Amino acid sequence: MRLRHIKGAEETIAANKYVVQDPTAIKGKWSDFFREIREDDDDHPLHIEVGMGKGRFIMDMAEANPDINYIGIEMYSSVLLRGLQKMEERDLNNLRFLRIDARYIEDAFAPGEADRIYLNFSDPWPKDRHAKRRLPSRQFLNRFHNILNDSGTIEFKTDNRDLFDFALEEIAPGGFEPVVTTFDLHADEELCRGNIMTEYEEKFSSIGNPICKYVIRKNNAT
Ligand SMILES: C[S@@+](CC[C@H](N)C(=O)[O-])C[C@H]1O[C@@H](n2cnc3c(N)ncnc32)[C@H](O)[C@@H]1O
């Protein structure tokens, strides 16, 4: 998703209280960071969505699961800005945003700091020479492997069958093993229970596209 550049987007984001401006300073300290804004002394799991777009999924997840801390990552200011406008109305204390390219995710999170990563309707980058830009590629999975703890998982949804087939092949070289796979999430009553739809999921499922999903976990032998 790449919206037309919105004038002043960078400045608005740089001044927004929901955007963590220097995540490298919080690397390894995300629990403390959230403890302060939540005003509690408890430890909560950390879940991250990479490529959140306008952020409806991560906001709905944060609202539904107040005991989990969430970070939404988006690399384009004009897209993130749309999410921030909605966040002003919802003011969730267990969700913050990073405007970064996820290629540098290891600068923002320490090894083992995250419990789960969501990838939703990631850009397909159809040309072979761009394969390593795909978020479920082995290059990205290796980065995610480093920031997830030993029982860490990744959940990936897409309606793009070519991208999903590619993603399935990347699981093992990326250092993970499959837990659950479906080629039609919405037809699977059990897997779909509690499913929170993303903007893209709503759009593509409404025109009849089946939604593929996998859940993978770290293969700690790698
Ligand atoms: C197709 S949109 C899907 C948005 C949302 N997840 C959904 O399902 O509705 C993919 C988003 O991922 C973002 N994205 C792609 N590569 C990224 C990267 N390397 N780092 C951060 N965001 C990225 C894009 O800017 C875009 O907003």
C-alpha cells in the first residue's frame, strides 16, 4: 500500500505521542516502556505487526487483548498517518507504532524480546529479483527469528496464492517449522474463531478470494 504523499505527514508523525521516535533507545526495554505508559508492574507479552498499513487489525487486537502489548510497524508516513488519526479516537495504552523499514527490525528489538509477529497481506513483490523484499522471505524470517523468544510464532495471512506458496517454501530456510496451514481460513470454523480481519482481508474476502494462513514457530535447532 502506498498512498499519495501527504504534505506534512513526516512532521505530524515526528510529533505524535503514539509513535516511538527512537526505538533503538528502547531496544531490550520494551517491557519497562509499556509498564510506564500502562502504569502497572506486570510483564505482558509483546506482539508486533509488520506492515500494518492503516492499522485497523492491530488496533482491534490491542483493544480485544488488553493483557498484551502491541507494536505496529509501517514504513510509509502517509499510510501510518491514517492509522494515527484512528488511534487518537481509541487512545490504547498497550499499542504504539514505529515508522521504520522492517529490514532494520533488529535495531529496535533485542534478541528474544518478542513473542509473536503478524504479517498480514504483505506486498507480493512478484518479480523474482525482488523476492528478498517479501516479508515472508527467508531473509526477513531470519531477522524475525533473532528477535522472537524460543517459543515465538509468526502468523501470516494473504489472499495471494503465489506469495503463500513461496512463503511455505521459505519456512524451513528461515529457521521455522509449520504449526498450522490453511488455504481457506474463512471456511475453517476452528481456525477462524476469534479471527480479526485486516482492511485487505475484508476487501479481498468480500470479492470471494480465499484467505490463506499459516502459523509457524521457531525451530530452535537452527
Ligand atoms: C498490502 S499492505 C497490507 C496492510 C495491512 N496489513 C492489511 O492487511 O490491511 C502492506 C503494508 O506493508 C508495508 N510494508 C511493506 N514492506 C515493509 C517493510 N519492509 N517495513 C515496514 N512496512 C512494510 C507497506 O508499506 C504496506 O502499507
